[in-house]
Amino acid sequence: MEGTREECLCAGGNVLVFACSGGSNVGQISNQAAIALEEAGLGRFFCLAGIGGNLPDMVEPAREAEKRILIDGCPVSCGKATFARAGLKADCYVVVTQLGIKKRHEFAFADEEVEKVVAEVKEILSKTE
């Protein structure tokens, strides 16, 4: 619709989940883990690209969140760098490759790999509550 500003559907929430969603299996695992965390009611999947784009409607809710969960796929840490640029800090930070999952330039992954990431996030959150 021309002239109408489209609202993002990922606005607001007390606990926000961000995923690197990169072009590899571990990026896709981080993305799927973020979806699983939202579906489990542990947080709301939020737009990391909006943070990287410095969009005020994305950055301000992220700043005001009670907790921020950040899942990076690999040690390149694009999500962590994006947070740093915006002055944000993750309350729960997970790197998929640090869980023993090898990075490959493909998009296939196993459900067990996603479950491993979700379990790690839950473990970290249980220590911060």
C-alpha cells in the first residue's frame, strides 16, 4: 500500500530473542531455535536486521526489553557485533558452533541440533533468573 507505513510484527515484549539467521547450517539452526523459543513461550523472536539497520522502532524496544537472548551461529559473531554497534548487551548469549555443531555452507540441519541450542538457552536463563 503506497503511502502507508507497514508495521513490523515483531514489536515489543519483555524477553526478546535474536538470531543471526546466517547463510549456513548454523545460521539456520539459530533461526529455528529462536522460533522454537518463541513457540515455547520463552521470548519473542525479534528482528536482528532491524537492529543492524538502526531502526528506532526496533532499537528502542530492544533497549527496553527485560532480557535479550542472542543466538549467533558461529564465532564470526555477527549478532554480537550488531548488538555492540547499537549499544545493546545480551543477557543470554549462545554460539551454535560452541555446542559442538560444525558449520557447513548448507541449510540442512537436524531437529536435535535445534533442541541442543534451545536447551543451552534454557540452562543459561535458569541461572539468570
